[in-house]
Amino acid sequence: NVAVTRAREQLVVVSSFDPETVAADAASGARQLAELLAFARAGGGAAKPTMDTPPASPITAAIARALGERGWQLAHNIGCGPYRIDLAVLDPNDPERYVLAIEHDGEAYASSPNARSRDRRRAALMTQLGWRVHRVWSLDWWLDPEREIQRAHGAIVAAVAASRQRRTATSASAIQKLGAAYTA
């Protein structure tokens, strides 16, 4: 229980038994452990990008449609557990990765218990996990959807550039380490 609730970036699970071996009438803790093992065996984490997941709201559908017309690929409702990202923009260089989360003040946003969780903690956690986050407020969308699409497009361009820069820096660092190991 402590490992599951305290892991910040990664949890490595090693088991000597399959989750199916835990009886359905076992104690609650044993059943929860079996669920964790099944989750880990299935790959855990956020779902892979799928283009057929329905949008969270008509506004996110309209945002996705407008950004799609500009050439971006997006996926709806990405994540696991009760909170999901309304829209995630796929990296044009690596369709297995996301470069930007687009949040909207819809149902997922409103489901947070308080403003601090909704506006600060979630954004901080997303940043810690390596996401860049862009928000589109409903009122702003209704007042000027084209301006909001331009803002979102700009955020995507910046996120793609940052992703490329990060990959280049990581590659250069790996090459330097390899060169140092080779000469030693």
C-alpha cells in the first residue's frame, strides 16, 4: 500500500504468483494486490493513443476538429483512473508520444474537489510528469473560437519545438557518455 501511494515516477512490481491465483473471497488487501498485478501485467499507465475515443464535450470535439484541420493529430480522454486529459496532441515525429495536454473547464475539470486541486496540483503534477499543459476556457471559446485555436496552435508548435530540443540534448548527452566510455 505504501509503495503504491508514494511512488512518484515509477513502480517496479515483481511477483512470484499470478493475480488469478488470488481467490475472489480473499481479504480486501489481497484482492487489491491482485488488481495491481493485473494492471502492471497489462502495461499500466495511460492508454495508447486511439483516435476512436469519444470527446469529453462538444467543445473539445470542436477544438480537436479545428486543430485537426491544421494538421495536428489529437486523442481524446487520455489517462487512467478517474482523471483524464481532455485532448492530447500527438508528437508528429513520434506518434507513440504526446507533446501537449489541452484541458478544458468541462466535466473532468469540475470533478476536482476544490480549486487548489483543479488549478494548481493537477498542473504541477502534469508538469512533473513531463507534460506541457494548455487550457481553453469555455467562455473564451464561445467569445472567440478562432483566437483560442490560434493560441492552442501556438502552444502545440512550442511544445513540439521543446520536445525536439529535449531529444537533441538527450542524444548529445548519450553520445558524449558513449565517447567517454569508449576512450576510457
